[in-house]
Amino acid sequence: MKFEGRTVVVTGAGSGIGAALAEAAVVRKAAAVVVVDIDSFAANATAQRISEYRVPVVPFACDISDVTAVARLADEVERTLGTPGLVCANAGVNTPSAPLLDAKPEDLNWALSVNVTGTWATLRAFGRRMVAAAAPGWLLVTASEHAIGIPFPGNGFYTATKHAVLGLADVLRREMPPHVGVSTMIPGLVSTGLWRSGAQRPRELGGPIPENELARALLAHGMDAAAVAGMAFDGVEAERFLIATHVNARQYFDARATDVDEAFTALRSSERDNRSYDVLEIVAELTAAHAGETQKNP
């Protein structure tokens, strides 16, 4: 899908991958770029930095966990810039590392509100407008290597929410009309300020989280965000659903695939009910039966 000459929207664009996606969009000749972040200063800073490319860049402050606020954002973008050609649902947060049995409920609620509700709100608000538009459109979701397996224990809430994000995108691509596509990026370690995301945790969910120096040092060893953004846009242009950026992440998928293969191998060797329980097949049978009864008894 080519988005040159179209409006591009990026959430979480105040820093990290989001800022890199916004810059890549202006470099690749988007008609305009909408820079969205919960931090208005960060959004403005990104917009100012990439304005040298002489592409209109519009910053917006928006908390994507607020579904109503995201809908208002989509209304404003459509009113002023038209229906976007590409929307990057990129914003996300990480939670403090802790074993699941010791983790805090407010951290789970925060991760769900941003990573899952916020991603869904973004896809919903802009996806509806893309469906209604005549022009082709594309939705790019930032998931993680955590969406395809378990890179490491101790980060269960982040992993769970990124599994959920992949699930949302995978369902959505099957529900969209042909002119709207969906891609999901599954990056590994990237040099970003994700370690600072806890500073934005709202008071009702425990308030700001102290900065973690180990997380800062770890992320400093990650891939450059600009390289990740470039691979993401290459994947969108090639119309791939899954966009991988880190070769090492394949091992997490392979470990999951081994578990799945072992489970079904064991099932094949056991005594079992051979009837089909495929939901789509059963729904088709029920629908056909209902249609037949309706014809008999109009």
C-alpha cells in the first residue's frame, strides 16, 4: 500500500518508535503527518524537529486510553486533513518488572487501558472512517516480540497486553473490507524511552512510577528506532500482516510452535471424538437450517 501523498497519523509519536515513524512518513513524502502523544510538549518537539522536511506536521495531545478523546481526535483530523491513508496505532506503555504473583493490580489496569483499550480505540476511530472512505487505507499496529512468545519472565502484564494487541489486529484484518489493510509490527529490543513511560501513569492507577535505571541501560542496547520505522513502512508497502524487525525474535515463536505441535501430536495419538467442532462449519450448518425453516414457514 502506497501512502505517499496521503495523511499519516502516528500515536505515541513524542519519542521512540512513534517519533521515528513520524519522521519516516515525512521522508517518504506523506501529504501531512499528525503527531499524537499524551505529552503535548513531546508531540510539539517531534513536530518541530521533523518540520524541516516541508511537509505539514500537526501535533495533538491525546490520551489514547480515553475512547471519547480518540474519537474527537479522529473527527478533527478528518475535518482538517481528510481521511488518513495510514494510521499507526503505536502508543504503548511498559509496567514495572515483577513476578505475576507479586504484581500490582493498578499496573495491570494501566497496561490494559493504554496497550489494549488505547490500541482498540485508535483502530476503531480511524478504521471506521477508512471503511467509509472510497480511497485505500492501512492500519499499522505496534505489538512486540512479546506478542509471539515469551522473551523472558517477569514482564507478564506487558506480554499479556501485546498478545492481546496481536489478537485485535488479527481479527480486524478479517473484518475489514478489501480497501483497508492491517499490519502488525513485532519489534524486539529498540533504543527508546519506553523505560520512562511510567512517568505518565495516572494518579487513580497509582501515580508516576520511579525511573528504572536497569531498564534504561537495557533499552540503550536496542536497535535504532529509525531502522525499525523503515522496516515497518517497507512492510506496509509490501502489504504484509506481520512485520518482523529482529532476527533473534524468531526463537520465541519457535518455542511456542513447538508447544502447539506437541499438543496436537499428543491429541492425534489419543482416543478422541472424531466429530468436527469447527465453529464456522457449525454456524454455516445452523444458518442453512434456519434459512430452510424460514422458507417452509414464511
